[in-house]
Amino acid sequence: MDDANQLDIPDSFVALYLVPGRLKPTASRADISRRYEWCEDLANQLTDYARAQHHDLGIDERDVLERCHRGLLDEASGVNAAEAQWVVRRLCELAGWGDAANAVFAQPL
């Protein structure tokens, strides 16, 4: 069995590849799996950075998340806008910052 088939991809990530009213994602399972792994790794890597920014600069969680989001919106980040939002929400979860991402993004994921 392929390792990718064993990867548990959260519904919140798969939803990034769903067109409203459709059940089939716009990308293959393999592509979604690769993108998920990239975004999950990115969120994990940003967690220590975000915590340090929060502590060292004394800025609140929302400001840290907004800065990270702006950086992820840059084409060089390797993620699209929907993935950038997912990464920031996941970062918030990993950092243990509760619903701080909801203050950055109007609607919950």
C-alpha cells in the first residue's frame, strides 16, 4: 500500500479543493496529499517562529498571524491564498492560541 494512501488529510484541507456544490475535489488524491504535507510542514516550521515573534517583539497573537499570512501570500511562499489561510489557522492551533485566527479571518474554517 502506498504511504500516501495512509495519510489522514483533514476535511478542512480537502475543502480547499472543493467547488461549492460539488463532491469531487479539483485535484487528485496524490496532489492533495502532497500539498497537505507541504502545508502541514510549513505550519509546524512557523510555530516556533510565531511564538518567538509574540514573545520577543511583544506583539499580540493576531498581529503575528497577520504578519505570517501576509508573508504566505507572497508568490515565493509556495502556497496559494486558500492554503495560506489554512496554514495560518493550523499555526494558530499548533501554537495553542485558541481562536486568534478567527480574529484575522472573518469566518471560521
